[in-house]
Amino acid sequence: MILPTFAFIYSNNKHKTEKKAVVRRIKYEAELDHNFGEHIAAHAYGERLMSCIQCGTCSATCPLSHYMDYTPRKVIAMTREGFKEEVLNSLTIWLCASCYSCVVQCPRQIHITDVMYALKREAIASGYFPRRLPIPVLAKAFFNLVKRNGRNTESWLLVNLYMRTNPFKMFKESILGLRLLLAGRMSLIPDRIKRRAELSTILKAVQAGKGASKS
Amino acid sequence: MNYLYYPGCSLHSTGRAYHESMIAVFKALEIPLEELDDWNCCGATSYFSIDETEAFALAARNLELAENQSGNGNANLVAPCAACYLVLTKTQHYLTTYPDIKNKVNDALDKVGLHYEGKTSVRHPLDVLVNDYGLEEISRRVKKPLKGLKVACYYGCQVVRPFATFDDALYPTSMDRLVKALGGEPIDWPLKTRCCGGSLTGTIQEVGLRLSRALLRDAQKRKADILITCCPLCQHNLECYQGRINRKMHDHIDLPVAYFTQLMGVALGIPEKELGIQRLFNKPHFTVEAPMKGEPVHA
Ligand code: SF4
Ligand code: SF4
């Protein structure tokens, strides 16, 4: 959250001089994006988003909430209230492992996992995610591979991922890769479907359909 | 009943042993299984983070191919990979709930002469074996009972949540009952549907490993001899990183992790080679030595 700083105060004590900023800690109504909640709720299975009672069951059940910058409950609240920047910049949406525990426990039957997906797509579309964060890179590499071949080949996907994020990691992982290869658990030959043209016609038609419905 | 098999991408690589053992088990039980011709990737979680409608179209192509291939239209599509199973059931659910998405997807499928009707049932092999085939018949066919083997049954997230209806979403019991039918002892294990970290072990490994570790440690504490899973990603995460977890977090984890179909195959007397047991890094012992005279039998 980028909020205005009003003044700096220097506090001197025996040990050190400390510079402290006087900052407004809350956002004003006018700074929020009031359409954001409705916009996200318009995605498939998002419609119950507005009925959240902030009970926190989702955060309690989420196995990843203690690594998240905002817990799932907070993400729901912030999305609804229009904290667009904060939500799309958060690591929470990328840490969500789609385990669906929150969904089956939520007393309001909110599809929290799908809200997270909607937020991920929104973040990618509006360029909000951290450039070298491996998760969106993995998603994109996967997307392109499947689009081309109709199937995913894990070895190709991982090489692609490491090249784009952290080439050194590839060497670290290569021992495991070799063991998998020797055990017959990894293949270097790309897996493809036969009727690739058919698949690409379908995917192109989906895009064409979207363009038509927008105009 | 007519079953079509949807292996999914993982069962062609990291999950090869799952593929082999499942085929072997179905064959031993004489359940006919035919592979879906020219199936494509289900879209997995990653595709859904980029383009939702395309992801639904990908999944729907498979459901539609199954409708065509089964002849009478009422196909049972067996998807062993948890992620595929989830995506296929989710797609069905969405296309039923949102007719406008269904229309969009069908407009695209029409271009290549396919049309999705929604007649395919997506099934997990665990569901097929336990509920269609039946535990009684399975236990009748057991040749080598898993006497005394303490088994941690791990279901993971996506086989039981959120669209599956064949078992409980948080405390399922199908696999535990199956292990009992095979003569083994399922351990009481509250973490059986807690997330193993999923693809985080490949992306933010420090976090992914911690999730896997919590499961492994607890299964070991409860004296499991082996952990079995029904998902290729869970198997990979829980088996391949034990060394790294031990090194990084000063732990002592040493627990064989196999597919439930492998354990089943062993009990049915199928040779280990056909079940892909040789592909496991941590070779399990399927027989527990009888306790010496006078030694207390562990409860
Ligand atoms: S569990 Fe559901 S109702 Fe409760 S805080 Fe989470 S989203 Fe809101
Ligand atoms: S689906 Fe995501 S937000 Fe929900 S419990 Fe699982 S990791 Fe947490």
C-alpha cells in the first residue's frame, strides 16, 4: 500500500538514533477501486463472494495461511472492499495450492479457490505479479506447451521454468532428474496428441468467441 | 460396465508406476479397460490460472471424445491422476451450472464436429474398485494378505474435494477399507487429506517441503510401515524429497511411498515388475516379520 508520509521524527535514545516516518496507515474510501469486488464476483463461482461473514474458517483450515501475506479471509474482505492493488500484488494468491479445504468448510459456500484463480488471472492480465516469481512463470510455460502439443511433458516444463527463473537451480535439480530418468519415471521425448490441428481450431474458436461477445 | 481410461500426462512420465500397476490390477480383476483415443491434457491447475474458457474447452474435448468412443454415450471415464480427476469433474459441474459457458465451449467444439452433451461420468479408480467392484470380491481374490502391515492412507486434496461424491471431503475412508480388505492395517491418521504442497515443491520449495514434511513426520510417528497415495504429484513430493527434508531440516524421515494400486497388486499376487515397484526410490517391504516368541505384538 503506498500511502503518504507526513513527517519524519528522529528519536534519540542511548543506543541509537532512529528515524521514524509518520504515515497514514489506512486507505481512504476514495482511494479504493469500488468496482473490483463486483468484477471478481462476476467470474464463474464468484457470485457468493459478497456473502462472506468473515468468520475466518478458511484461514484456519488453510495449510498455507501462515506463509501468506494476507490470510484467505483477509483476501476475501479486501477484494470485496476494493483493495485491488494490495490483493493483486499479494503472494497469497500465488501460494494458494488449490487444495479446496477452505471451499468445503466455508459456511457460506464461497468458492474461495476459484476466487483465487480469478485473482491470479487478473494479476497476470494486468501485469501485477513479481517478474521472477516461479509460479506464474510455470503456469505460462505449461499453458504454451499444452497449447502446442495437446499434452504436457514434465521434463520440458521444468527446464523451461528453471531457465526463466533460476538457471542454477537446474543443476541442483539435475540429480533428481537423472534418478527419475533411470527409474523410467521421466521422459525427454515430448508427448503429443495426434489431432493437434483439431485442438488448435478449438482453442482459436474460444478466443474468437470471446472477441465476439465483447464487441 | 464400460470403462474408458484417461491416463493424463503425469501417468506417462513421473507416474508411470501408477499407470502400470493400475492396468495390472484391472487386468487381474478382469475389469475391461480401454484407453481413450487421442486424449489431451486436462488443463491442470496452471491452465486455469491463465485462461478459464480455454481450460474448460480442453477438458470438454476429452469428455466429448469419451461420449463418442463409448458408443451408447454413457461413458465411465476413469481418471487416476487427482488433478485430472478434479479438473474433469469441475468442468462437468461448471458446464451444468453455467449454460452460457457451456454454449461458448460448444460453439468452439462444433468447429471440429464435436458436441458436449454431459453424459460422461468421471470416475476415480478408487471409487470404481471400492464401490463398483466391491471389497468383498477383492478380498476373495487376495493371494498374499498384507498381514501386520501398517499403512498410512493418503488421499490428498483433489480426489475427495470439492466435487467428488464418493467419499467424505475431509475424512474419507475408501482407501482405509480397501487396505483392510487386503489384510493390512490402516493407521488412524487425521492428516490424510491435508495438502502435500502440490506444485509448490517445484516453485517455492522451502514452503512445499515443509508441507510434505508435516505429513511424513506424522505418519512415521504413528508407526506406519508404508504410505500409499492415489495421486502422482503427491507420490512424487512425498517420496523424492525425503533426503532433502532430512538434510535441510535435520529430520530422520525414511518412509516408503507407493501407489495404492501397487499395494493392491502385491496383495493380489501380481509380480512386482508388472507393478513398477522397481521404479520406487525407497523400496517397501510388504511383509512384516512375525514377532519372536514372547515379544509383545504391537497393537
Ligand atoms: S470461511 Fe467463508 S464466510 Fe468464513 S471468512 Fe472464509 S470466505 Fe468468509
Ligand atoms: S484452496 Fe488455497 S486458500 Fe483454500 S485452503 Fe487451500 S491453499 Fe488455502
